[in-house]
Amino acid sequence: MKEKIQQIQEQLAQDEKFQKSLASLKPQKSIWGFLGIILFFFVPEIVGVFWGDSIISWSHLHAIEEPNVVLRKMYEMIESSYKDGISYFNLILGGLFLYWFFKD
């Protein structure tokens, strides 16, 4: 199994298409790349820590009062996303992207 994984890694390291697609995924080394990582991964978690309870009560109130089914589901999804607390997966993924951003 280890040899098979190692063989796949060697193939990917030599594959030009894979290397080009990997390079295109890397965030640009600019202020916009940095701000994109921060705004997408870290700011929602910070907002959830400080204003999570307010957001939950606001979305619950609107979900109860909303006659439109689609909007009601949206409010319920907002409520459930902040009810779970901090997303450690999101923080770890953002940290890895920041590491990848500054690496090199």
C-alpha cells in the first residue's frame, strides 16, 4: 500500500497538468489573496464567537415569522450553522491556506 501511494505521489510530481492546476489554486501573493483567506475562513468564526447568540435568536425569530418556505429554510440554516459553535475544520483549513500563502 505504501509503495502504491508513493508511486501515485511520484506520478503527480511529474505530471505537468497537475502542477499547473495546483499552482492556479494557490492564492496570489497580494493583499487580496491574504484578505480573501482571512475574510473567508477566519472572520465568520470570530463573528460567531462574539455575536453567535444574537445571530441565532435573530434567525430563529425570522424563521418562525417567515411565510416563504425557501427563506424559512435559509434562516434555519443560518441558525444551525451558528448553533454548532466554532468550526475547527474551517480554522485549520484557513491556517493551512495561510501557511501555503506565505510558504516559498
